[in-house]
Amino acid sequence: MPIKKMTSTERRAVSSLASVMSLRLLGLFMILPVFALYARDLMGATPFLIGMAMGIYGLTQGLLQIPFGMLSDHLGRKPVITAGLCIFIIGSVIAACSHSIYIMILGRALQGAGAVGSTIIAMIADLTREEQRTKAMAINGMTIGMSFSLAMILGPLLVNVIHVSGIFWLAAIFSIIAILLVFFVVPTPEHSTWHSDAEPEAAQFFTLLKEPQLARLNMGVFFLHAIFTASFVVIPIGLQKLAGLPGDKQWHLYLPALLLAFVFSLLMIVYAEKNQQVKRFFLIGIATLGISELILTGWTSNILLSAAALWLFFTGFSLLEAFLPSYVSRTAPKARKGTAMGIYSCSQFLGIFVGGSLGGWLYGTFGLAHVYLFSALLTLLWFAIASGMKNPQHSVSHPR
């Protein structure tokens, strides 16, 4: 049978909803490489509270992601997405105007409370046929990855011009643009229905939570985002304090590290998929992340070694960020795929919160090196857990 292509409506739906997701996440991600440096000037700031401010959005997003999606089944996708973006705007404005670390935590919590990711995914499912849905979700995932890379460069570039408060204002503006896209570009689905491959089912939560292979993957995404957030509590500080690289110049390291990481991780993903060696390269990704943390533990004062460590860090992160959702999708039963991805997302956001809070506490109590050491130990534990995973099954096309 000929391969069916997306219709013009499907293409418009996927591209516009991916843009909505991207604009929201760009506003969140841009703050990551610069926040720890500039939050120290906030009233009442301590390393622990700075870490909590970085990670608190993960807690609120993790708690509200699934309720927002369920609410949209009854109230409609567009009203719920708009409401979530409005909450995000309020949180961004509060963060932009805050002079106290406690008000900043409130603003960041509200940014996370606008948890519309699951609703956007559900709307993509509403507006695409089942045979086009995997492609649609892949496009959405690629857009998120591009937003992350762009944000890691834009944050340090813009901070010297508009300061951290300006980045929060920019996040609010991005969300206003996203609301306009929702109303004037995103098609309105005829029906908003529940999709087993895109939305979670509460009754199946505990069944899938106990499934060993999926549990390993959920722990994996928890570790990955805990490591990432904890590391970025201290990476900008280490580059400034020990390597003498000010915050607005740190993009000089991030840009080449991200570009090289993109090329290397893409080559490894293609090779792993072609040769059915996903598990092997998954473990290589964990090991790469651990090695980068060990280098940062003792060599943050050396610019060249810091650059090498960042390249390894972003390569490992990109590799694992690409493999994990694919692994979950292939492992979960087709009828429960939405539930499996819901648990996966909650684990990811919880990792952000725990990583930020623990990273801040470790830095304040023991110093920079102990945050990197903690992250390296997490990769060791993760490697041991992941070693027991099965290589994911490749989907096989059967003739009709």
C-alpha cells in the first residue's frame, strides 16, 4: 500500500501546536544556564532556596500535567491550553518583578502550574489520524529538543542585555504569542476524545508503575533530569568563579559543546537504530554523562577541560533524552501507551524538582565538587539499574 502523507490540516495542526509547546518551553529553558548566577542577589537567597527556585516548576508541572489533560477531555483543549498559558504568564511576571527568593519560588511554581504539555499532546492526537500520530509526536519532540538547544545559547547571550528579569518578561511575551497561535492558527478539533496512545488512564497507573522494564525507564528519566538540574545549579557558578568566565560569555562554551553534542548523538542514534544496539548506546550515554561529571568535579578551573566536559555532558544528555521516550513507547502495551508516557512525564518533572533542591543543598553545605560527585554517583546507580533492561523491540511492518 502507498505510504499516506499528512493532510494540510494535520501539518498545520502539528506545526502550530509544536510551536506553542516550543514557545512555552523556550521561556522556561532560557533561564537555566543563567539563573544560579543572578539569583544570589535576591533577598533571602541561599544555595538551597536557589536550587528549589530552579526546580520547583518541575513539582507543580508533575502534579498538574495529568489533571490538566483530563480536564481538557471535558472542557475542550483550547480553553485549558489558554488557561495554562495564562497561569504561566502570571508566574513569569511575578518572577520578573521579584526581589525576594521566596517570591521567585512562587513565580517559578506558577510557571510550572501552567502544565499544558499533556493537553497539547492530546490535541495533536485529536487532529491527526492514528497512522500519522507517531510522526506527529516525533516532530513535536524534535521541536522541544531544538528549543532546549536554542535556549541554552540565548539565555547567556540575552542576560547581559535584558538581565534575568527581562528573560522572564520575554517568557511571558512568548506565551502571549502562543495564545494567539492557539486561537488563530491551530485548527479546532470536531471532537475532543480520549486516546489510549496519547493520554493516561488513571485505572492503569499502578499496574504500569510496577512493570519492571518501565520502572527502570521511569527511574532513568528521573535520574537524568535530577542530574541535569543539579548540575546547572553549579555549572554557571563554577565557570564564573573557577574558570573566570562571566555569565554573559558562557555561551562561548555552550554553543560549540551543543553543536558537537548534536552531531555525535545523532550519529550514535542512527547507528544504534540501524544495528539494533539501542541498549548498548543507552548505557554509553549514561557512562558519558558520568565521565563528564567526574571531569567537572576536579577540573572546572580549566577552560579547555570544562569545554570537553560540557561536550560530553550534552552528548550524553541528548542521547538519553532521545532514547528514553522511544524506549518507553516501544516497551509499553499499545493500549496503555498514553498511561506509560504520563508516568514517564511525572517522573521527569519530579527529577527536576529533586535535582534542583538537592543540588542547591549540596552546594550550600559541601561546595561545588560535591554536586558533581553526587551526579556522578547517580549515573553509577543508574548504569547498574539500566544494565538489567532488555534491548527494545523494533517495530516490524506486516503486509496487509
